[in-house]
Amino acid sequence: MRAWRVVRLCGLAVALASVLWALTGVGQRAGDRARPNVLLVSIDSLRADHLGSYGYPRDTSPAIDALAREGVLFENAISSAPWTVPAHMTLLTGLPPEVHDVVTRRQKLAPDAVTLAEALAAAGYETAAFVSGPTVMAHFGFDQGFALYDESMVDASPQKIGDVVTSPGLVDLVNGWLERWSDMGRAAPFFVFLHMWDVHYDYVPPPEYVQRFDPDYTGDIDTRHFESNPRLHRDMSPRDLAHVIALYDGEIRFTDDHLARIFSRLRALGVLDETIVVVTSDHGDEFFEHGQKGHAKTLYEEVLHVPLVVRYPRRIAGGLRVAAPVRLMDVAPTILGLAGVAPPAGFAAHTLDAGHRAADLTPHVAGRAPAPMPALAAFSANRWLGDRQSAVRTAGAKLIRHAKPLPNGPVLEVFDLDRDPREQQNLAAAEAAPPLLATLDPLLDAWQADARRQTKLAQARKPVAQHEARLRALGYVE
Ligand SMILES: [Zn+2]
């Protein structure tokens, strides 16, 4: 009798809780079993080593640094590609570029690929994306699985591409959407993907952000028309180059300040701690460390090493730092793992060999005693201009192969990252090379053989004149 009464009372409590959850969203706020929200932020062109939490001396990133203190920071997160389209497709699918195959301007994702947004939508999430750059627009297939794919910040500025300011308007859109989600009763958890564009060249932060990092500059260099600007070259004066870098840093701080507004809104809504917040980037930018500027040209660390910070206090203890390499493609399965969503069939290239598949890092960052991180090799390629370069990076070493080397350029590059983290000394012809190559060569060979066996998930994209003009304006010319 007593047992029956307990069961009945429990049943009544569950029914009441369900009604309350439906009416007020209280389950979202307090229920242990409610799914967390997900906010995935990609700050385009943000190299890891320019953030305070990654050791940069300038105060470029107080909001991201606070996030890192309260969550986990991956010290060595490596992108799969050195430019926006393939890297973002990897971020949003968990597929490497060799499999999603959206690696030129002429391709889009095939509908039979399974995206992170589709996986979360199938688990009951309300999905929305807010993007602000022309290389993350829906016509590449990035919108697959999103109920809302807002690219109005791109459309608002069809002529101005590089020097347009997007963060204020973009963050207004996101915060407005969050308010509406809350007002509508928070019936489902949200997945918001936010793509921030201002750090991408041209670097034109507001004057106070220029002042912040380079108040004494008296020259006249600027970064407009970055790719084609003849004044931005490898032999430019060091002082002018220092100013260009200060402008880049100003854009980072400007973006960080606006990102902080979203965190504040989530906190004000009382949902920050039940939201998985992920901040990362698609690639960095180089400032002639290896003779080039911008991105999409090389596979050095300044381009491939991206920030990756995850805050979710329900499962991740604050202040955790992971030194082992992880990959941009691991982000999507890790979000599913942290959210407790089983990956749907076909998600994240399950046909790849185990060591090559995207990994759910949850067991290695969540709980009271996270398991040690496995030794993941990160593979990257610049396939844009015909498989020009490929690379493998382990914890302490890196191999870059050039299938189409530049005139007088190397065919092979080997770096000991422990001794030479800035990749200034190519060991390919040195005595140190054979032992490093004995490890790296077979890794890259096995990866490429495995990737060749996979079904490609891209299809031809019909060029749209207005979009093509935008891409050309940014220097993305094939
Ligand atoms: Zn990009």
C-alpha cells in the first residue's frame, strides 16, 4: 500500500513537472535530465597564439579567457584546412575535408551527409545559425539541419566585404533571438551557431581599438584590400607590420567585447551554466612568418593552430588545460557527447579507420577524473589548388608534403615542435629527420589511403554571380 502510494505520488510529481516544464520552461532551468543548450562560436581567422589565455601578452580576449578559466582550454587544437569553407564544413559535420569534399568554391555539401545541426534537431533542439561572412553562406550547404540560417549580416553589405563591421549587428540578432526563445517558454533547448567575421581581413577596428594596442604609430599603413594591397608584403617595414598586427589584435578585442554581450545575456536569462559554450576558429592568419600573408596558402602553425575553449560547468571542471593535440573535426562529436545525444547513423565518417575518425572528447574532459587524452594525430590539407600540400601533426612534430612545390620551395618539411614551435628550421635534410619521418610518414600515408577509400559527400554548386563577386573580392580566386 505504502509502496503503491509512493509510486502514485511520484507519478503525480512527474506529471506536474512535465506540465510545469511545458508551461514555464522550468525543466530547462532546473531539470537534471533536460538537455543543455549549445552555443558554438567560430571567430573567423583567429589564431590561437593571439589570445591571452594562450599566452599572448596583449589583453585581446578577456571574455574568452574567463570562459577558459571556467572550462577547458585545448592548447593544441588543429584545423583540417587553412581556409574558411572546408574548415567550417569540418566543424559543422565532424568530417575531414577529404570526406566532406567541399574544398573549392564550386562544391556544396550533399544532402546525405549528416550534420551536427541535423543530429541536434533530431534530438529535439531548436536550431539557429547567424553568420556574417560570404564564405559561410547557405549555398555551400552550411544550412543543412538549421531551422533558421540568418545571413542577413552578409546581405546587408553586398559591396563592402573585408572592411565591413558586423559584430554589433550580429550580436543584436543573436540576443534578440535568445530573448524570443525565452519569451516563447524555452520549450526546447537551443543550438545556436554563431560565425563572427570581423577578425577576418581587412583589419579595420574602431579607432579606440587601434589606440588600445598601438597608440604611438605615426605611419599611414592600413589593411584595406588586404590580399591585393601592394604595401602589405614580406619586405615591408617592421614598424608598419607591427601596426598591421596591432590592427588584427584590435579586431580580436572588438570581437571579444561583443561576444561578452552574448555571455551576459545568457547569464541574465539564467541559462549560462546549462549551456555548452564552445569558442573556436576555422584557421589563423599569417604575418610573413613563412613569407606569406593571410591564409589559404600554407599549413604552418600560425594558420592551423586555432583556439578551442569549452565551458559547461555541469560536466567540466573549471581551469582544465589539455596539451595533447585535438582536431577541429572532434568538436561536433564532443558537443553531442557533452549534450548526451547519441550520434545518428552516418554521422562523422564512421567508415574511416578508428584512429582517423572524429573523436568525442567528453570522457577526457568531463567528470571528476577525466581519462587521459589519447594521442591523436591531426591531418590537414590545402586541397584548394589541387592537393598542393598535406600535413600531419603529432604532439611534438610535424610533416608537410608539397605535391606541387613552389619554385625553389621545399618538397618536404619536418619540424621538431618541442624545440622549434615556430617552424623556422626545416629538418628534412638534417640528421634528426629519419627518426621523425619514421613516425610521421606512415601516419600520413595511412591517412591518405583511408581517405581515398571514402565516399565523397560533395556535389557541384551552381555559382551565383553576386556570391562569386564577393569571394573574388576577398582574394578567393581559383
Ligand atoms: Zn575563415
